[in-house]
Amino acid sequence: MKKSNQEINALRAKKNQTLRPVSSGLEGILYSPLKVLDKGFVRVVDYMGNDASIVQAARVSYGKGTKKKSEDEGLIRYLLRHRHTTPFEMCEIKIHVKLPIFIARQWIRHRTASINEYSARYSILEDEFYIPKKNHLAQQSLTNKQGRGNELDEVTSNKVLKILKEDSFRCYKNYTWMLNEKNSKEFQKERASLSRELARINLTLNTYTQWYWKIDLHNFMHFVSLRADSHSQFEIREYGKLMLKILSKWTPLTYKAFLSYRLNSTELSMEAIEVIKKMIAGKKVTKSKSNLSNREWKELESLFL
Amino acid sequence: MKKSNQEINALRAKKNQTLRPVSSGLEGILYSPLKVLDKGFVRVVDYMGNDASIVQAARVSYGKGTKKKSEDEGLIRYLLRHRHTTPFEMCEIKIHVKLPIFIARQWIRHRTASINEYSARYSILEDEFYIPKKNHLAQQSLTNKQGRGNELDEVTSNKVLKILKEDSFRCYKNYTWMLNEKNSKEFQKERASLSRELARINLTLNTYTQWYWKIDLHNFMHFVSLRADSHSQFEIREYGKLMLKILSKWTPLTYKAFLSYRLNSTELSMEAIEVIKKMIAGKKVTKSKSNLSNREWKELESLFL
Amino acid sequence: MKKSNQEINALRAKKNQTLRPVSSGLEGILYSPLKVLDKGFVRVVDYMGNDASIVQAARVSYGKGTKKKSEDEGLIRYLLRHRHTTPFEMCEIKIHVKLPIFIARQWIRHRTASINEYSARYSILEDEFYIPKKNHLAQQSLTNKQGRGNELDEVTSNKVLKILKEDSFRCYKNYTWMLNEKNSKEFQKERASLSRELARINLTLNTYTQWYWKIDLHNFMHFVSLRADSHSQFEIREYGKLMLKILSKWTPLTYKAFLSYRLNSTELSMEAIEVIKKMIAGKKVTKSKSNLSNREWKELESLFL
Amino acid sequence: MKKSNQEINALRAKKNQTLRPVSSGLEGILYSPLKVLDKGFVRVVDYMGNDASIVQAARVSYGKGTKKKSEDEGLIRYLLRHRHTTPFEMCEIKIHVKLPIFIARQWIRHRTASINEYSARYSILEDEFYIPKKNHLAQQSLTNKQGRGNELDEVTSNKVLKILKEDSFRCYKNYTWMLNEKNSKEFQKERASLSRELARINLTLNTYTQWYWKIDLHNFMHFVSLRADSHSQFEIREYGKLMLKILSKWTPLTYKAFLSYRLNSTELSMEAIEVIKKMIAGKKVTKSKSNLSNREWKELESLFL
């Protein structure tokens, strides 16, 4: 880790000249790891474009697009609202992420991105595992099959943490035993090493991995809107929130429009529009006459009443 | 498993009429699981198109395309050879796969496919793990960092198998303990259940999962050419081979062209072309004068000499 | 055209047996052209899956998914509402379309589809051009830079139609003159033929072309939601409407959910939610205090007041 | 055009500081138009990454990857040869292109890119058309249905050029007549303007359009390998050649590997491998005994004999 810090410092020390557009917000955090969960991080390693690039692409212009910031903002809000997605595809970001494998499995469902993952066929994984904080150990939700309910009690929590730690480390210890690496202290000359691609199958899903992830701004916002959302699993939501922060630094105007039209917006169904209309007209509407499902009714209530 | 057999039999018993083109080869195996590894399977559950559909799309025709099978074959070979990919994209296949998680992680790198995976946030995984056969327990290759070498010796093999089995089952047992499911025999009323999305992080990477995988014929062939190849890990190669068999049943003409122009073809670099030219002209070429790397030279030798 | 009718009748006359799921609605129109604009058509030539396939994929089940239609409908509505897109990606449709080139240029912006277009490098285009009906000749909108306003007056309309017809046909006549095809009546032995790939550059953008278009149900709905929308150009909207009809025949349950949650739904921004809240609470809200742009305010008014 | 030159000069005059990796080759041509055909151009407007970024991504490293240029080169060659595509996806380029519509229609078939095109629904196209040089007016090939043969004779050439020019300009003149723009000299107050989205359908396919095109390095190379190839139409090949030049400036090591393993490489079919083997062994092989088609045999001859 010390060595990686040195490498990061070396990169941050060396300024280059460029004719390209720059995002001053991102330059400020480039290469530096933002910590997340117990051992994860997110660090921006490269990017292309800024708010002005979106305007320029939308206009197919020779120069910088509009002259005034207020015009830029208006156009960006218009584009995002009307789902003109291609101008946002013109910006790119490349991020180095350290994350547990079970999160990596959710993350990779977003197909419109490029990924280079640390290869456990080729290299050896480190002994790092995600162990939740005690107050994040939630019960199975009784109402939502894929959600969390209340916190666990103290006794069960302690047992769960013990299990998670012991199983992770035991599996890892056996992993290294099977690898029997020449350079390790425990190397036993008299027995053969199991191939890396096989030994790794003994590791648990909370083992940390790393990857480079590259994605355009449009798909980045889509990722954030899904993963910073309350329906997503707590652990990936923590990454989603960091991405939201990165968005605010990269393209501040787009970030503000994103809050209005994506993150804090809502979609009303045909039936819900009718309900709202009646309510505005001062009529009383009950769930039974609303044509909405229980769940839709509840969401409507919590949003508007 | 009995229940799933009944469901499969019910599906195979019910014939429907359709005006669509049919692949008689695929109809013969539709819904039936083809076994792979110790507990995995592959079963085709739906498809669209056959060899004639490729011809029809390439011709943008009203009817069936060409009349003669020989013309169809000629055109298909031409299209595949010249990498006219879109006519092959016109056929689709949907496959139900049961596979260990570490293979699923390789598989999903193919982004041009649709996947619905069994959700361990929502449901509970079964106690099924991939345990390699003894003769597949290979040493780490000494020459290829991501490959396998010779078989392990008897003693080490036995220890490795013992580890893999014990760790899988212990982790699984702790998984069910943390889940503390109401319907299970071991249910303990007095303590809370950990949410499923958290409990699963204790499982090992050789645990089996399942998914529906849908892909077009062009990308299916790309998958097969990479995964039935000797560079891919043995375990996913076993799936790749089954896919090759499915290809032969689905579109027999395309299958034959695929053998010629993809699976058993080779790419010669600019430098290798020069070497071959000299060899054909009867000149002696040595590695040192070939401009080829060691590895390229070896591959050339093994292919042509 | 007579010949193509014969081919279509031949295809519709031949029933095949299959074990695959069937959409009876689509079987009823398979291969038959649905007319659109003056000379265009849309004809479904193949498909995969039906409403039940979506349920089956979402459940990753061995058999047919749920037993009851009402459960299927509930799940489909849930999936569409919560933008679980992958189960809808499990169904595919293949459509033969005849359309003017300027529409083809809008259409192809949807990248998640496979296309085989009639090649004017290889073959000769027919003398068919889109000539709008007189009542579709609209003025440039004064308020919307990319929209239409009122109808043109009679005199200008007639002149416009004359121009469109004459220019299309003159360009086409010169196209065939340059092609100088051996089999044509006007063939002149003494002069050479210009290559097809060059001659075609003289044609106008209203010339009809044809293609095979294949897309999954999720992306099909996305296409329909954009192209059946009032913001899209009238000519492509006519195709969009036919696609909506095809959707209703293919997957009736999905179609109904699509009307509720996509086609007739609306997205409320963070700011608009606040406005609606106040209105429901009986407070008076004016545009100036709404934080909405002119356009957003107008849309809100037309929807809810 | 003067104005656009000023804008370009302004962009080239303003240097920014960045911590990001830089490609000195691309900085040298950033924003400047490279001319192509009679009125087209290609100008790089932004990029992300350089040769070192590929290495860094492949290694999933904290710092710059390898230290020595020779190691970088070896790894890049290895990655390209073995079709490890994701590290190349980590670099991006954004290019402003001016091109005739018939080329735009070929270009856009590459789906893995982002495009913002100048909108003729919203704005007015200029009176610029692609008119081939006389020596590029080729006859239809007699052997290849989608190719060009010899040059046309002088008399026919002159007639063809006259047609192309006259038809383009007449259609354009009628386009502006129908538009009847307020700001134009020919504006007639007494008659209405046809909407832009309709008027444009009268234009010919050689009319120039413009777009912003953004693509990653892997897909960029795929584009170049197809479009700089002799099978592609001359006009798009001219653009392909400029892209090859851009590649050489952007990532010189990747460029060299690309020449070896893509642009100047060849694929040998299973059958062709057998032929080559025999030839190397000094045996005489005739076409009839080769199992190759006429075309394949010819290509083999021209490459190796």
C-alpha cells in the first residue's frame, strides 16, 4: 500500500500541458482513492470532456459551443429532460475500483462499460474480505423478499461476524496452501502447486477484487440512478454515492440537472396521472377507486400527501 | 429435480403449430438438459431462425431466399468468411444454464447477450458445488502464468479435494445457519434471520448458480470460438463444447462453415506471411531471421511443419 | 409485387410443428405486409417468445413459470414499472420494413438492433419515392424549430408536390441512364456503365429502401415509446403506430402494461413534484414561483389542470 | 469558414494543465481539419489515453504500468494478437467529421460508437455536394457485383459529372425555394415556408452532412481495418486512411502492432492451412484438389505465390 501511495503521488506531481478541455473538479481528485466500505476504494484515473463538451457535441460546432454559462445550463437541462442521450455519451470516465466479488457480480450487469479485472487465473488475490459493520447486519425484510429489515440483535450479530471472518480466512488460508507459492514463507518444496485458476474457486464471495471501469457520462448517470437508489443493496449503494460525488465534481451543471430530472424525479403511470388530476381538482380519491396496486398507492401517498 | 423433470416432459409433450421457420435439430433437444461438469447443465429453451433465415436476411427477400441447398451453403460460407456478421445476428437462441459462480464470472464478460440470473438476494441457493475430478486437478503451469501443467500427485490431490469439499460445505452450513429459514428443520425461533443478500457473501466461488442466457447466432459463434478454444479454462471449455454441439444441431450449414473459417482457422501476421512465402519458395527460414516472437514461431511450427 | 405476394402466400400456407412457445396474435399476421405511408410496409417475418416467456425468464424456471394468467400479468406490470429490463430482452422480433431513406436515417440511430439493408452497391433501387399527401405538407413551426405548424396553402402545396415528384423522377432517370443496365430497354451498347455504388449518390432522400430489422422486446418498446411519440417526425410516427399494433398482438399483457407505464406515463422532475404537492394541498401556485421553465410549466398545465 | 478557422485557432492557442496522460502526437493535430474528398474533413476534437494507458489497464495497476517502453510494446503486441480487447477499449477518441450522406449511411453501421449529427430537422444544410474526380468515375465491375472496374471513357465521364452537378444543385435550389427562409435574399413574404424536416427529403445522397463521432480504440481499429480495406467503397476508404494516420499519431506502439496483426494479416481457413502445409512440404497442389473455392484459391495465390 505504501508503494501504491508513492505511485499515486508521483502521478499527481506531474503536470502535463494539453489543448483538451479540462474539468477542474476532477483534476483535484485525479488518482486519489476515495475510501468506501471497510477496504474498498474508488479512484478516477482518466476522463474526457466536461459540461462544455456536451453543449459542443449537441451543436456539432467548430468551437466551444455557447459563450454564456447560463445558455449552457439551459441546453443541458433541456437535453437531459428530453432524454437526448448522445451528447452525454461524448464524455468518458475511467475509474479504478476495489470491491468485494458479490458486488462486482451486480456491477457487471451494466453492459455498456469496459472492464479490466485483476485476473485470479494469472495472479494471486490478497487476503482482504468485506466484513460488514455490526450496525449494517440487517434481518431479512418481512415485506420485501430482496430487502433488509431491522438490525440484528447483539448476540446474533456477533456470531454472524465471527462466522464471516472465520470462513473467509480459513478458505483463504487453504487457498494459499493449495497455491504453495515458491516465494511464500510456507512453501513446501516436496509438493506441487495447484493451478491458480483452480485454487481460487475456494474463496468466498466477500473477497475483494479490483478493476478498471470505463463508461460514458450517459451510462454513468444511469448506473448512479440505479445504484444510488434505495432499492439497491446497501453495499453497492455506498459505491453509487461516491459516483454521485464524482459526477458533481466532473460536470457540475449536468449534476444539477441530474438531481432534478433523474435522481429526485418520479414516473407517474397513466393511472396515477388520473388520480393526481382528481386530487388537484379537489376531489377525494380512495385507493379502491384509484386503479393502482397497493404498492403504487403507497408510493403515491408518500410522495404527494 | 423430479419436479423439474416432470415440467420438462410436459413441455416436450405439447406440440404447437407455427408458420415460423423451424430447426429440426434443435426441436429434437429442446428443453432437455445436456449434462456438463459434475452438476451443471445446458438446456435450449427457445430459438428463432435456421440456416435459411440467414440467407433470407442477407437477400432482404420476401420469401425463403434461395431455392437450392447448395446455393444456401455457398452464400453462408461467403458471409462467414468475409465477416458479414449481420445476417447471422438474425437468429437467436435462449439457453438455461447451470454453472459454478467462478465460471459465471468469466461467461458474463460477453456483453452482447441478455441474462436473467437466479437471484440470491431474493431466493436461497442450493447446496451444490463444483468439485473437480481428480484427474482435472492440475499443477500451475511453469510456462504459462494463467494455465495448467501436469496432474497433481495422488496425495496432494486427495488433500485438495478434501479442502474444497469441506470448505464449500462448511460455508454453506453457516449460510443456512445465518439465514435461519422458517421452513428449515434447524429453524430457531428465538433468533433473527440475516437478510439473504448478506448471508450469501459467505459462499464459495464454486457454488452453482443458474441463468437464462439469450444471444444471437453471430455472438454465439464468437462465444464458442473463444470458449471452446484451448486457451480458455477447462471448466468453461466444457460448456463451450456443448455449445458447439448445439450449433451443429441448430444450423448445420453454418456449423460447417464455422469449422472452416473460425474454429480451425488461423490468423497469420504480416511477418508470418513473409515467413510462409519464403518457405513455399523453398528457402530455409530460421527463427532468428523471422521477425517472429518465440511464441509466434512455435505456433507457426506446430501448425505448418 | 405479384411475385412477392405469391411468395408470402406460400409461406403462410405452410404450417410447421414446434415445441416452442407461440404467440397466436403474431401467427395471424406473420409474413403479411401492413401498409404505411404511400408505398411503405412493415411485415413480421419471425419472432421468439410471448408473455409467458417473460415470466419464465424472470423466474429462471424449468417449466412455464406461473400457472395463472393473473399472476403473469401482475409480474409483468411489476417488471415493467421497476424497469427490470432483462426479462423483456428474452423475446425477439424480426421485421421486414420498406421505408424512405430519410426515415431510415432516423431509425438506425437505435443501435441495439440488427439490420440487413438492401444494398444499392450490389443491386438497383426501384423507382419508388415518398410523396407526402397534400394535407401532410406542413409549414415550418414558428415556435418549435424542429416541428411542423399549419398546413400549407393550396397553391404552395401544389408547387411543392410538383417539385418533389419531378426532382425524384429526374434524378432516378439519370440514375438509370448512368447505370446503363444491359437488361434495360434503354441500354446503349456503345457506352460504359457507371458502377452502382456511385450512380446511387444521385438519388433523393425520399427514395424507398428496404431492410430486415431484428430487435428484442425491451428495445422494441423503447423504439415505440420514442417513435410513436408526438415529438417524432410524422412519417416515422406512422411506422411507430404500426409497431404499437404489432406489440398488442405479440404480447397482450405487456402491451397493456406498456400503455400504463411507458406510452401514457409522465416523468415529474424534482421541482414539478413540489408544485403538484402544493396544488394537492389546495395552495395556489403560479409559474413564476414554480421553479419550472416555460415549457415545463405548459406541459404540467396541459397534463393536470 | 473563416469564422470556423478563427474558432479553431482560438482553441489551439489555449493550453491547459492536466494530470492526465497525454498523447503528444494527437496534441499536434488537435482541432485542425484534415481534408478528404472534395469538401470533407476529419478533425480530432478530444481524446483519452495513450499507449501507456493500455498497459496500465491490462495490469490493473496503481501507477503507470511498466517502466520500459520495450516492455510496453511487447505487452501491446501480445494483447492485440490474442484479441484481448478490453485494454484497448480504455482509450477514447472524439472526431468531428464532414462527409456525404451516402457515406454516413455506411459509416453508421458501426454501432459501438456515439454520434451527434447536424440536424436537418432543426437547421438548414449548406449547398455542398460530393462530386467525384473524373479519374474516380469507375465502371461497374464485371466480376464483382459491388465493385468498380475500369475508368469511364472521357465522353461518358463528362456527362456523368454534368448530371451529378446539375441534379444536386437543382434539388438544392428547390430545397431553398420550399424553405423560403426569412433571412434569404429570395424570401417571398406572400407564401408559407415548408417545414425543414420535409423540405430536406428533396436533397440528393451526395449532400454533405457533419457529425461528432466518439469511439474507443478497440472499435476504432475495427472500423479502420474494415474501411481502410480494399473491399470498401473508395470514398469511405479515403476516410479510413485518415483514421489510420490518426492512429499512428495517437498510439504509435499500438499502430505498429495493428499493421502486423490486423491491417496486413490474413486469416487462413482450415482448408487453406492444409494447402499451405503441402506446399511447404514441397508437394504440388492444384486448385481442384485444394477444397478451396475459386475466390479463396485466387487470394491464396496472390498472397503466397
